[in-house]
Amino acid sequence: MVYGLRYNSEGQLGLGHDTPIHPPQPFISGQDFVLALNTDNNVIFSFGLNDEGQLGRN
């Protein structure tokens, strides 16, 4: 299961809306990005703005 929580002002949680979702769950949330851990298989997902490489992608 993957949890996406927090600000979501730019849709960075990947939920298809911009409504904030509140904790607690395994995640790291920045101003405009989120890193979420899938605890079933230990895969990390990243959502949101990536203008400074904060998502860990090219």
C-alpha cells in the first residue's frame, strides 16, 4: 500500500486533486513534493515539482 499525504497544493501527491491529506503514514513531504514508501515492497515513489532534482529523477 502507498500513502500520499500533506500539502498537495499542486497535486504533488498524485491523487488527481489538490486537497491536502493529513498524516500519519510513511512519507517525506516538502513544500511542493512528496516521497512515499510502499511498505509492501519497499519501493519509493516521488510526486510533485522537480525543478531542483528533489524527486531523485532526471
